[in-house]
Amino acid sequence: MDVKVYSAAWCRDCREAKRFLAKHNIPFEEIDIERTPGAADEVEDNVGKRAIPQFVIDGKWVQPYRPGRGFLHEEMSALFGVPHP
């Protein structure tokens, strides 16, 4: 499984998304939209807005959070096939 995480250092939901992946030993490549030229535009081109975090799992874009709800632990656990406490 190829997992990329579009994120930024200032993003709280991004930190939670990366903690989730690390906790479940899911390897990922982090793409910082502030430091990687064109990354913010890539997010906007694929999801219609500059909303992070974004996962790209085997080429499919997935938004792992909802505004006002934060990181979607239950949904992401099911997607990755890992236990949800």
C-alpha cells in the first residue's frame, strides 16, 4: 500500500493523521504543502480546495477528517483494516 500524506507543520489535524499512521505502523510519505513546490496546487486540483490533511492511498485521494469533527479514527481504522479502540 502506497500512502502519501499532504500536510503542514501548523495543522493540528495533520499531526493527528500522522500519529494515527505511526501508531498502526503504516508507512507513509509526508508532503508538506508549505515546503514542497506545487503541493498545495496538487491538493486543490484533486479535491477542489486547499484542505489538509489529505491521504493519497494507492493513487486515490481520501480526506481523513471532517471540519468540526477532526480526524476520523473509526472510518480510517476500517479503511486501513486496523483495530479501533
